[in-house]
Amino acid sequence: MPENGKKLSGAEFVKAASRRLRGTLAEELASDAPSFSKDATLVLKFHGIYQQHDRDLRRAEAKKEYSCMVRVSVPGGVLRPEQYLALHRLAGQVGDGTLRITSRGGVQYHYVGKRSLRDLIRAINAAGLNTLAACGDVVRNVVCTAAPFDTPGQKSLLEWVRLVDRSLKPKTRAYAEIWLDGERAASLVDAAEESEPLYGDTYLPRKFKIGFTCEGDNTVDIYAHDLGFVAHIENGEVAGFTFLAGGGMGQTNGDRNTHPRLADPVGFIPPERVLDVARAVVSIHRDFGDRANRRHARLKYVIEERGLAWFREELARRIGWQPEPPRPLAWTRHADWLGWHAQDDRGERWFFGLRVVSGRLGGALLETVAEIVSELQPEVRFTPQQNLIFANLPPEARPALEGILRRRGAAFPHELPPVLRHSMACPALPTCGLALTDSERVLPDIAADIQGQADAAGAAGEVIHLRMTGCPNGCARPYTAEIGIVGQSPRLYSIYLGGSPLATRLAVLYSHNIPQDRIGAVLRPLLDAWVRERRSGESFGDFCHRAGVDALRERFLEVSA
């Protein structure tokens, strides 16, 4: 029983009985059943797989057409060219023929059949990647700023990312047995022989997200993580990290005990203490997180309810020493690293950020990226804003890359309208089981609507950060955006306003239940007021925050609704 006396959620019993994440997966993979059982689908998530069904299909007999989403972990978002090309080839063999860059710098395959799972996962592992812990109640893929600058500090940052990601993976042998060695999986395995010193038999109460970045660069949305490490660079080296804890975007309709929250700065530590602190913070979540109510089972609620002072004391007790006070943090960038950037001071290497709308690589764009990687052999980096970077390019590769983009008709980032260029969206319908309405599929139309309203208001060319999700869970981080569009029910959305253009402040609810085709019209008087009343250089989000979302609602909502 949890310490509050409440009954454990059903998921806790499934995890405890799973024999260290084996469950009945091997048996069900071998069966002819078209889908996995309810308990197996929960265990399946720890292996990086979500069972889904196409919610667009409506049959008289209400029969569901099942498939799977498979998520690949890519620590820091970094791939060697041969790894990216392996993922590309697999996209042509399974699912819907696309790759989708996630909001955590990983990649997903959609519409994967049950019979294709083992072959797909084996091929992913053969490329030096895996899907273990890409989902489930564990530490998920560890993210990092994607900017590949050639400085010792920037390079060492990726080393810490990989160390933390590798060290906090589950230790179970179930993944290898089930997906890479089917015969052994089918035999009786004594899970008691294994040890999960961090996770134990029931793993974490819910998922746990960790991010790394350098001070000034908030392209990772560091305040949205359960645990964030901000590197302070001195003389080109990482002098230490200010770490933050307690961020998270998810909330549930109608449940006021759930809400988005920004992480709090906790302390400053030397680089060699990163793994100790990460393990300890995860263990606090493990021991104090809510195991009765999964909607309330994130670290953010532990810190909010017990207090930051309690958290600091508990952390110090677990690591055996007291971190220094956090250093002040200054941010200068949230816009992703799109277009060309010099990778070093001498201009000997360059990187190019390609805009990938909603992270979806398919059709001509998928083939364009494959041609660039095949011909120029760049390092590939997926960004936490669902874009893609080609890194380590010599100056002579620049015209070659641009030539491929032009010949194939791919858009350069600067050619896209600003709202679309600086937007994000979750997949939502038709595959996500939590989605209440569309997100990815309608983002281009909604971005164009808002862009048209901004242009008409006199703000053509102005950057406005837009984030959209098909439900309140916040996977595309809408609550830190200048404009957050959050699905509430079919074709109805909530609008959140006033987030910082640097993603350091939460947006505030402006209105519920706005029809999809009215979103631009509802925003138009606000855009007009911004152009008329803003201070010099004031962003749309900063204007809404200064003017007050409540005051703006009173001024404009009844007129525009």
C-alpha cells in the first residue's frame, strides 16, 4: 500500500507480476491473436512499443484494426550516418513508410504489425540502437541541445548524456531474451536472479524525463523536465551544472489536482557528481511518487506538495553531501538551430538545421534526407523541437546540400512562414489512444490561419512560437509556448497564451472549447492589440503576459468568440 493508505493502481500489480518486464510477451508474440492482452500492452511499453488502433476506421462490427508504434531511443538525438540510413531503410519495410522525430529527439515507426515487431527490433539493435525504456515507467530517452559546436564543453556534454542514459536503463534481461533471442525467451527464466537496484520490482510510479543543455540555449525546454542539467562553460570546459527538478507538462481534463509545472532550480554540482544526483532524484520519485493515481504520479507533484526545502534535504541525505546553491541562469535562445551555422571558429565545419513539420519524415522529404546523408555522410541530430541537423560538414558540402534540397523541392527554413517554422505538434489522431482530437494533421492549416491573421494585423514576418496537442497531456509542450492549442473534444480546443518566447514561463488558459475553424479569428484582436500596444521588441507571448491574460479575455473574448 502507498504511504497515504490509498489502494495501489492496477498498473502496480501488473508490473510486480511481470517477472522483470517479461510478462506474457513471448507467448503472445508466438500466438495467432491479432493483438496483445491488456496486461501485456502495459509491459510492452517498457520495451518501447505502444499497441494502437486506427481510430479513423469505423466498422459496423466495431472491430479494431490493431498495430504498434515503435519508439527508438537516441540519446542526445545523435546518429552516425550509417545509423540514420539503417532507420531509413526500415521505414520502407514496416509501418506506414515514415519516420517521425519525437519531441525528445528519438524516432518512431507507426502502423507496425505484430508479426513485424521482432524483425524490426532486431534490425534496430543491429544498427547500434534500441527501443528499451523508450516508453514505460522508467527514465526515458535523455535529451540534449542539438547544437554541435566544436568546443570541449559542448562535446563533453554529450558524454554526460550518454552516461546518464546508459546507467539508468533497466537491467532486466527480458528485452534481449524476447526480441533478440526468442528461444531463451520461451524457456522458463528465473527473474529473481536479476537485480534492479534502482527500479525494484515495480519500477517507477510513472515516466521520468531528463534533459541537458548549455546555459543560454533553451531549445530543449529545460524547465519542462523532471530533471534538467544546465552546463556552465568556463574556458571552454564544463565547470559544473545547475540542476533543476519538478517540471512536467501533463494534465487531465476535469482533474484540478493535475496541471503543468516548471522545474525549480535546486543546486549546483561539479560534473563528476551528475550521475549520483540523477540516481538519487530518480529514487526520490520511485519512493514518494503516487502509486495509487497514475494521473498524479509525477515528480512535480511530490516537490509541489512536500516543498522544495524538503526535496533538497532528502536529496542531500541520499547522496551524502549538500550541493551548492543553484547559479543564476540566463537564456538567450529558444528558437531551434535551423539553417546554416558555423560549427567552429575557423569556419572549417558547418551544420545545417532542416525544418521538419511535426517531425514527420515521409515521401519526398524522407528521400531527400536519405540522399543528403548518403552523399555527404554528415552526423545526423534529431532536435527536441522535432527538426533535423546535418553536422560536421566541410564548406564545400554547403552548395551540394543546397543543390539536393532545391532539386527535390524541399523548403529551406527561411522560406517557411514564421508561425509554421516555429511550431510543434503531437501525432494525436488517428493512432494515439489518448487523443481527443487532431493535432499533427491540422497543424499546417491552423498555422496558416494564425499566420494570415498575424499578417493582416501588421505582424508579417514576426516570430510566434506555436505548440499544439490533441489532448491535455502536453507531449508537444504547449504550455510553455506563446500560443498553446490543446485539444478538448472533437474539433474543439483550448487556447493558452503568454508563455515566454524563451520557454521559461507557463502560458495561461485564455479560453476553452474554441472550434478549430475559429482559432485564428479568436486570436485576431489579440494580435491587433499586440501590434498597437507592444513595447519595442516585445514578443507576442511577453505582451500577453504583461497585459494579463485575464484582462485580455475581458477585452476581446466576447467580441471574437
